[in-house]
Amino acid sequence: MSTPVVISTVLALIVAGTLISFITGIAVRLMILTAVLGGAGTVAALAGNAAGEQLGNLVDRVKDQAATLPVLGGAIADSETGGDRDVVVRVIDGDTVELRSTGRARLIGIDTPETVKRGHPVECHGPEASAATKQLLPTGTKVTVKRDREHQDHYGRELVYLFAANGRMVNGTLVREGHARTLRIEPNTRHARRLADLQADAKNARRGMWGRC
């Protein structure tokens, strides 16, 4: 065999070996990648199932503990859907208002010092509490009305939680600022625990009535 032929044969063998090695390497890499992706997909599916189960449990716990709501500006925030839209006609006293559609309404879960109750003197911090409610709910204010288990008290007043346009519950704001005490009356206790926390905060800070009465 001549020298040129030998050289050509050697070069051909080298090129062929290089190609075979390159192709084999790609095949091996593809096999490894497929295995890894397949395993990752299985892990992701398992993780997704576990996450879904945990999310379901979390939703159930939130529903069971509706009193522990998020807060906005220190007062209970509106994180629920639904409710009726209404407009404030006037504030009667710190915990009672008149709404255009709902009529006379009593704020659930709170009690402000008396200012207009027949046969009762004006109580300490009563005028301030009434003024605070008027400031929060001036005539014409648009509000969202939400209910608890009972819709009326024995005086025929509607029992309501009022949420202002900024999402804050008026009931909770009055408690937090020390203008109202909590008033827990079964079965209307959806927000009782959070209102109690707000009252404790107001007492510790000696806000409103807690600093002067």
C-alpha cells in the first residue's frame, strides 16, 4: 500500500472515530437528561400534590378561624366577599347609625359610652366616641354592610359590621382607638377574638377612654 493511501486511511479512521465518539457522547447526554427530567417531573408532580393538599388544609383552617382576619391600619380589614352597599344618612351615637337602605343599624361587637340613651346620663368619653364615629362616617359616606348570625336585635335595629371605602371595619377602628369597648353577644361573634385583641392594644396604649375614664 502506498504512503498516500496509508495516510488517507488513517485520517479516515481518525475522523470516523471522532464522529462515533461525538455521537455516542450526545446519546449518553440525552439519556441522562431524559432520566433527570423524568425524575424532576415526578418530583414536581408529587410536590404539586402535597402543596395542593396543604393549601386545602390552610383554606379550611382560615374558614374555621374567621375571627383572625388581616388588619389594615391597625383595624380589621375587609377580606371577605359579598355584603350590601349602602350610604350613611346620619350617626345617632358612637355605635348606632342610620343607613339609607338598611335603616337604623347597631354596630356588632362593640359598645360606646352613652350620649343619647333616655334615662341615662352622658357617660365619660361619650361625646368623644360619638364625634369619632361621625368623623369616620360623615353623612353621604358609602359603606359595605355585612352581617353575622342574627340580623336584628330586640330593639329592631339591624346588626351590622360596617366597612369603609378604604376597607377598614368601622367597628374595629373604634375599638382600637379607645372609643368603644368590646361587647360579645352570642351568636354574633365572628370577629370577637380580633376585637378583643384590638381592645387590649388600646388599653395598653391608654388610648381614648382608657386614658381618661
